[in-house]
Amino acid sequence: MNSHSHERRQRHGRGRSRRRGGRGRFQDQRAPAPKQKTFWQRIVAFFAGNGGGQRKPAPQSRNGQQQQYQQRPQEQREREPRPQRKPESVEVTSPRLYVGNLSFDATESDLFELFNGVGHVQNAEVVTYRHNQRSKGFAFVSMQTVDEAKRAVDELHDKEFLGRKLVVSGAKSSEHEHSHD
């Protein structure tokens, strides 16, 4: 390295060049740099959506026309009732019954009493979440005979119980029946 280039580098400071606009006599004439947002301000701005109420213009498609988005107001979305799914009716072929749309407050003894009014109940089991033991809103009830199970479906399906209309039908499979014995 020759001494001439070494002197030039020292004169302008380490790593700075005149072209990049380092500190010089024209610095005061420039507009002040915009204040940088903090990380949290950027997060809030992101979730607030374009700086609080401003909307982006609709993007242009390749042929130059504006794309239209179907946007419904929030109030309209909340008021629309969710379409009721008709519960699948399973034919009663075993004494085991499915009980759906069950109140989360219903206990196995409540079910035992309810179904005992129709016939002899062998077992009533409310299905719960493993981690907190809260009801999932359905249960299985095992009756003594298939005839009693059919009678229970006839009498208790769509019956109001603890503020909800029960869905009572045959259980799809009886694989749980022997797993708890």
C-alpha cells in the first residue's frame, strides 16, 4: 500500500467517504430523518391495519382492472346464524346409545336417572377432555337390551334436558364397550 492512499483514508475518517454523505458542512441543510418505529409500535401498526383506518387501494389485476373483494361488515357476519347440521341418525342395533347435544353440566348420574325412567341402565359415561376433565358435550349410555335402547331413542330424542334438546341415537360402534372391563 502506498503512503498517498493511506493519508487519504485517514483524512476522511475510518470507513467513510465523501460520496456517501458522511458528516460534512451540508448536514444541517438535509431534512431530519424520520423517527424509526419501535418493534412494538410496528406490531401494533400491523394488527391495527395500515396505520389506523386507512385502506389500501384494491390491487390491480394483470389486465389493469381493479379486483373486488367481497367484504361484509362485521355486524352482518356475527348476526348470521350458523347452519344447523342435522345429526346423523344411526340405527339402534346394540344396547349402546349415543347421547349428543348434552349440557356441559350434565353428570353420569343425571343420565343414569334420565334413562332409568325408560328402562334398565347398565352404564352411563360422559365423554370428557383428558387434560381438564370437562365434558365434551356428549355421552354413551348402555341399556340392558336392544328393545330398551330403541324405546329410549323414541322417548328421549329431541327431549329438553338441562336446557338443551338431546340427540339420542344408536352408537356407531361398540369397541369401547369391552375396553373398560
